[in-house]
Amino acid sequence: MQKIRLNDEVIVTAGKDKGKKSTVKSLNFKKNTAIVDGVNMIKKSVKPSQESPEGGFVEMEKGIHISNIAVVSPKTGAATRVRIEDKNGKKVRVATKCGSELK
């Protein structure tokens, strides 16, 4: 079971976007990166094509290392670590800071 999942609300703990809260759009566990909505924005040059006949620069998100983000605690709203507990034979993610279950 993974500690960070899609659509989790996370906070950036390091880098140029430190302190921003947003949701996880995609995960890449081979590279240990996550694409977080509105975080680590870059400008990429695009050649003219049928979709964008003018070309130019497109602003998009780039992956951020998983160690630089933390899950937001549902009760306190602060960054927390996640532990995995066994409840009634099922594994459940639990926020360590407040002890509440994560969806």
C-alpha cells in the first residue's frame, strides 16, 4: 500500500514552491515523482502543429520528488506523515499527527 495516492491533498515541504497546498494529479513510482496541481511550473517551447498553429511557450507542471511533499492532516491542516495500520483485516492509512483515517 502506498502512502501517497492520487487526489490526496499535499503540501510542498522543500523547493521554490515551499508551503503550497494542492492535490496530486499523477504519480511515477519508478522515478519517485509526483505531479502536483499548480506546483513546479515550467515553460516549454512548442512547435507549431494543428492543435496549436502558432506554437510558442506552454506553461505546464513538472514532477516533484515524493520526499519534498507531505500529506495534509484532515483535522489540523498541517503536514503529517502517514502510517499503515491493520483494522478489521484491512490495511488503512492513518495520519500520524492527529490519528485520523485517510480516505
